[in-house]
Amino acid sequence: MKFKMTFSDHQMAATLDESPASLELFGLLPLDLKIEDYSTNEKIAYLPRKLTKHQDVPFGDGRPGDIAYYAPWGNLAFFHADYRYSRGLIRLGRFDVGFDPLFIRGEFPLRIIPI
């Protein structure tokens, strides 16, 4: 399952895994959201509703370029720097080639469409 993300005149493609949460997210597409900075290592975007089909499975190999869902808040997390698993963080997939636009600071309209 692939999607394209567009914000601030930049596009990035990503591939989701086959998890129940990823399938549920893919079923919500297309989405128009707002992307914003959170901390120093990620951008986030709140979904219109929380995902219900997910399992909180700890992982130790998080890396820049990962896409995740943070269940307690109901937001997507797009990591552009190192991070580590925390309870409620569900990994969904990865950006296909590069994620440099995530380094652009600020809030922007975000469009996510299936490809």
C-alpha cells in the first residue's frame, strides 16, 4: 500500500506495512490534514478520528523515515531524526525515497492520497 504526501510544495511517497492499523489508515485516504512540528525529531498530523485496529507491539529498531501512529493522541508521526519506541506508538511504514521536506519548520496544509 502506497501513498503520496504533499505539503509546502513538496511531495513524498511512502509504503505502509500490512498491519490492521495501516489498512485502516489506507481506507481513510484521501485525507486533508495539518502537519506541524513536534519536538526536534518529528512532524505530526491529527487524524479526523482515532484508529481502532492496532496492536501496541514494542520495537527497538526505529529510524528516521519511519511513519507511525500514536494511539493515545490519535496522530500520525513522521520521523526525520532518531527516536525510540514509547508505549502507544504503532509503526505503520516508511518513506520510500528521502524525507528532507520534514526538516522544513512550521505548520502546513497536508494532503495524503493513495497511489
